[in-house]
Amino acid sequence: MVNMDSGHNEPTAELNLVPFIDILSTCICFLLMTTIWIQLGSFNISQAAGSSGAQEKNPPSIAVDLKPSGEVKLTMKDLPGHKNQVVDSVPARGGEIDFATFAAKMNQIHASYPDLKTVMLMPTQGIKFDDVIKTMQVFRDRQMAQIGLVPISQK
Amino acid sequence: MRSNTWLQKQMTRSPLASQGVLRPKGGKVNRTLVASLMLTSLVDAFSILVIFLLMNASSSTESVEIKNPNGIPLATNSDALKNGVVLNIENDKYMVGDRAVKLEELDTVLAQEKLKIPGDQAQVPLVIKASKQVDYKELSPILIVASQAKFEQYKLVVIDQVAH
């Protein structure tokens, strides 16, 4: 809409903002209803299916035993340059798993054995699900994503 | 401004201009002050809000309905949550959908739910949702039962945080 000022011959154009605001309001209402505020993710578990051939060379693996006392026992197998298992542990801190020390220990292990990708988590009764996730997080942060969960043995 | 708009009738004359001695603008002094609505700022705010919501919108085409996400463990660098059979552990019960299932019946129920999902059955994951305080002794039987129900993929639900 062009309006002419009576005193001057300069045309002035007006922009009707009301429909534009209507459109924006509709967009905002739609997006507010469809926006995902909590982003869910997942941790994949690699469970063993069947047994591998006896002649195949087993890849380096680490078994992580989470104890209710907070101690974490690490047992590494088939490491290059080691015929026997390598056992290590992370002592508990305040009756809980010391994830800071555990992460630092895993940094050393990962730096020493970069081909170590296979992880077997063996939590026991009394271990919280959150601790399992945090332990998996430590390995995932170091690109050790082949994590398997071992059920509690029924004795 | 001499344009013929609806605001013209409501627009007040400048108080200073009305007090001019030589040539007061406007014959009658109108003491009524009416505030005009500044739409520009409102449009700016709406535009920023729309852009923010568009950036925040998820581009994932698959969705998994998870009720009550409170208490789910937090994690970073997690994988995308695929559509699958959702098993919820809450209050010492195993919930598949809205019904509680006993451990003895869980393998049958999981196998039935798996068949309902179209596509390659080998790629249908078992999505396990549990709160932080759930003991591992409740999760452990699921791993055995799920293998009996021929599940090959397992996913633990976490709330994805942006890594700092």
C-alpha cells in the first residue's frame, strides 16, 4: 500500500506485519508441541552369539569385574607380548567405584594396548544400573565399543 | 506522518509540538496519550524463537515412546535410539508396554512383541529402560531371557548429554 504524503510527493510503503505475526505464532505453537526436550540415546551391548572356531586367534579382551564393595578388577587376556593374563584392580573410594582412577587406568591401558577393543562387563548383585552405564561410558570414550554384559551366574 | 492508516486516528500529537507558540501543530491540544504497538520488536522475538526451535528440532525419523524419562542414567556420545521392543524395569517389575510381565513369561511375550515389528527380525533390538538405582540382579535375567527370545541386539536407554 503506497501512501502519498500531501506535503511531499515521496511515496511511503507500509508493511502489514499482522499476518506475518500470525504465521510466526502458528509456527511457534507447532514447534513447541513437537520439539523433543529430552534427547534419548542408547548404549549398544555386544552379546556373544555362538562360539568362535578354536583355530581363530582371540582378539585382546578385558574382563571387568564390578564388585559391590566398589573395587574394580581388571583381567586382560590375549594381549600382545603376554602369554598369561594381566590382572589389575582399581580400589574403591568411599565404598563406591572410583571412576576417576578407573578412567586414568584405562587411559594407560588403552595407550599401551590400542588393539584392545573387546570388553566383558561382569557386574554382580548390588551394582547399580547407573554404575554399569558409567563403566560403559569409560570404555566408549576410549573407542572400546564392543562391550558385552555377562549375566550373574546362578550357582 | 500523514498516511491514512488506522493508527492515524489514535496517534497523538507531540506534546512539544502542541506547545509551540508560532505554529502549534494541530489545532486542538489532545491530552490523551495512546501508546502505539511496536510490532517490529515482537516480530524479531518471534523470529528468533522460531529459528531456535527449528534448530532444536530432531531430524530423526524414528521414535521410541519412553514414558517417564525421570531417573534414566545420563551419558554422552550415545548412539541413536532405534525402534524396537521396549522393556521397562520399574518397581521390581518388568513392563512390556503397559502391562507387567512375569519373568517366566517374559521370553514368550518378548518374542511376540518382536514379531509385531516389521522388517528384519534379526535387526530388531531389545530396548531396556531402567532407572539409575535398579540393581543389576534385576537386569541380569533379562539378558538370558532375551537370548532365548532370539534377540541379537540390545540397547540400554540413556539420556544423551552434550559432552563438555
